[in-house]
Amino acid sequence: MNTRPRVWVSQPLFGDIVDRLREHFDVIDTAAVGKHPQDEIAAMLASCDGALVTLNDRIGAAEIASAPRLRAIANVGVGYNNLDVPSLTQAGIVVTNTPDVLTETTADFGFALMMAAARRITEAERWLRDGQWRQWSFETMLGGDVHGTTLGILGMGRIGQGIAQRAAGFCMRVLYHNRSRLAPDIEDACRARYVDFDALLAQADHLVLVLPYSPAVHHLVDAAAIAKMKPTATLTNIARGGIVDEDALADALDSGRLAAAGLDVYEGEPAINPRLLALRNVVLTPHIASGSLATRRAMVSLAVDNLTAVLGFGPRAGDPPTPVNHPAPGVARKPGISK
């Protein structure tokens, strides 16, 4: 009789890294990238002790209702708004994520996306490729400067701090707003000054969103917020879709109320608001801020380490590197098969 724990890997990931799970577990692979419907997720979890999932997979009370063995969900990503963490915690399921390993890569991309929006990089490339460049002109594709301007960062965690540090090389003044103010030594290292939300909106030449998503910040950047920004400003979102009211943003970009935007995340992704697709002054990328090969491999590796540890194996058995929650003793689900 097979007594090995069983884990589900919900999306195709790096096979050589996922193979590390096979040392301890029976692994159920997934052949193709996709968004699994609720009933399919529930069916897969029903006989599993753990799961390695991505942002494509939404898991809450309904998906775990018939999964008495499930003890661990390792999310490949820093954000985990695809998971109903309170419901999973109540059920005694440990949730983990993959912070830190993507900080520098994501900060690189956020700064690049902001610069592309400010300097009209993708708009200029489309214009050139369409055969519109027939002669050089002194006033062709004039954009906004980055050096010497004011960078506003909304959400000053690890990635926000990384963006602030990159701004020093461009002699930018850095303002930030966060749920709580950073310690003075961190502010000094980032050369950043804390301001309230309205001041951040009013003073930023380039506003970058790096805050985690929660219902409390849904459409935080709405028409009223955008109206407080400079008409010459840019808005860059590498946080989560839903923080920005995309129709309000489209109105502002279309009317000239806002100069440009750079978006890597969307409220209904992978579906994109068609109004954004029609605009020339917005740079759109497909949620790839952490998308370097080395970083994505590191994310999967950390998720594998987390899953292995929660299920009681490996050098950190019982002590996952990056847990999101800590289910209270006595609420654990029916014990799965242990070593």
C-alpha cells in the first residue's frame, strides 16, 4: 500500500525543480497552463496533502471543503489574494508565499516601466513600426523627464524600497506613503520622505504603486485621487489590479488629465479593459514584473522548500521558510500521511 503523501502542482513549472518533490511525495502534475474552475480545483485537492499553486488558482472554503488531508498550500508569488487565507487558517492549512527572491527583479521592472511611460518608449516604437517616421523632427515624441523629478511610491515594502534606491542614480526626490512610517535608518537608506496620501498624489511627477491588494484598497486610485495628481504626471502599477479604477484611469489618459501610465497588472487579467488597449499613452505588459529566468526559478524553488517543510520533510521540516499564516494548535485538519 502506498503511504506517501500526495501533492498537486497546479501549473507547469520548472520540471527539474518540481522533481525535488518526488523524493518525498507522489506528485500530480499539470500538463498545460490554465485557470482551473472551482470544481476542478476541489477535485484535485480532495485527495492531496499539499498543493503548489500560482495566481491562476483561486482557493477558498469551497475548494477545500472535501479535502480533509490538505495541510499545505505553497503559493508561487509574493501576493496571495488568490487565496482566502482566513478560511484556510481556520481549517488548519498552512499557506506560504515567495517574498524576497523577486524584490530586485521586480524593482528593476517597475523602474523600467515608469521610464517607458514617461519617455513614450512603446508609443514611439509603434509609431516607427507603422511607418510614420518619415523625417526627423525636433518635436517628435516629446516625453517627460525622469532625472531630477519627484518619485512617489505608494507602498514602501521591500520592492518599494528597491525602487527608491534606484531613484538615487537619477537624482530624484523620493516621497512615499505607507500604512506605517518606516524607521529613520530605512528612510535614510532610501533617501525617502514620508507624506500623507494626498500630498503624495499632488507632488509626485511619477507615482508607482507597490502596495499589497486587499478589499480596503480596492479602487484606492480612483477619479478623485487622479484629479489630485499633476496633469504631467505618470502612474505605474506593478502591485495588483483592482487598486486602480481602470475606467477612471482611461478617462484621465484620454482627456489629457494624466500624461501617461505603465501597467503590469489588471483588475480582470488576463482580460484587459478595451479602453486601455485603445490608448496610445499607456504601456501595457502581461504581469511580468518578476519575469526573469533566474527569479522565476528562485520563486519555484522557495515554494518547493516551503511545501516540503510544511509536510514534515527536508532540512526545515515543520519550519517553512516563508509562512503567511500560523494556524492555531488544535485546528489542524485530519492528519495526512506523515513520514
